[in-house]
Amino acid sequence: MKKIEAIIRKSKFDAVKKALHETEVNFFSYWDVTGVGNEKRGHVYRGVSYSTSDIQRRYLSIVVSDEFVEKTVKVILETAYTGAVGDGKVFVLPVEEAYRIRTKEKGTASLN
């Protein structure tokens, strides 16, 4: 099992969520987060200067079986892509064990 953590643009979240469901990834958690990115310049909008160094993003946490890792990462990379700075990051980490509280199932059976 692997944990996939993705930080994406908020504007891409609905498309990523839909694509994940179509790929049979039906359970994941997400949070609104703020981070600091590589873009350092400020912007002016209607005469008001603001910084773009603090970036609003959505953070996804997904645990999948080993067979779903490549497919899940590919869906996120393709769906969250805009080609501009700030598209986000994807991290893949090992998961030692998972349990479903209701049924006490463990391992990949607890993920479905």
C-alpha cells in the first residue's frame, strides 16, 4: 500500500476528484492549505499590490493498493496540469498497514 499526497490548485480540485472517482479511487481526504511557492514576484490588481508567495492550494491524502499507485498518480498529473508555475506536487510514501474500524478488516481489504 502507498499513501499519495498531492498539493494542487483549488481550481483543479473538482476535475481531479471526478477523474479519481472514474479511476475507482473513491475515498480520500482533502484540506485547504496555504504554502510558499517558487514564484516570488508581487502582482497589482486594480491598483492594489498583493504578494503571490503565499499560495492557496488543496491538499489530497489518498491511500491505495500498490496496483493503483501508477494509475492514481497519472490521473492527478494529467488532470491537475495547467503548464504554469504553481501546478503543485505529488508525493508517494509507503504505508505499513491500514485498518477499517467498522469491520476490523486490515490491509488492502480495508481500502475498498
